[in-house]
Amino acid sequence: MAKTINLSKFFSFNKDFLGFLASMLCAIHCAALPLVLTFSALSGFSFLANHTIEFVFLGISAVIATWSLIPSYRNKHKNPLPLKIVAIGFLFLIGSRFLPHGFTEHFVTAIGGSIVAVSHVLNWKLMKTCC
């Protein structure tokens, strides 16, 4: 019999939800930025293209990932898969910094942010099934 997981508890205040939220905001920011910048002259959203904001998203995601995933791995489920997935996501994010500014950079960054978000969801599921 398949065990169901109540997702409503995921969308409460916990470390994995914060990591998921930060990562998804990063992914949405990078995916939507080209469209938003098209209208930035009219709406004043050009500040979103600032590299400082991008590094803040990246830093917040890294801090939350470390704060959430490492203790969960060490003390609870002992499954390294979320750590491997988050490492791949951050490789995408860091690698995107070396791409020319444009569509490809935003696309790779959005993929990286989404991968980091997936690692938090997987970690949360492992925490619920093991403990």
C-alpha cells in the first residue's frame, strides 16, 4: 500500500520550505527577468537586473540549504541524495555566472534554482518517511 504524504505540512514554517521558497524565487526571478526588463522602462523594474540582487538570492539559498540539508542528513535520514542534488543545482547557478548576460544565462540559472528547490522537497519527504 502506497504511503501518502501530507503536503500541507510542507507549506508551513520549516527549513525545507524556506529553502524551497528562496530557490523558487531565484528561479522565477531568472526566468521572468527578460520579460520584466522588456517593460522596465515603463515600470521601473530595471533594478532587478542588478548582479547584487542575484548574488543575494544565491547567498540566501546557499545558507538555507546548508542550514537545512546537512543536519537532516547527519542526524535523521542519512540519505546523501538531497546533498548531491543541491550540489548539482549550485553548479548550475555558479556556472551561469560565467555565461554572457542574456537568455542562456537566465535559463541555466532558472534550472539551477529549480534543482535546488527539488532538493529541499526531497529532503522534506525523506524527513517525513524516516522519522
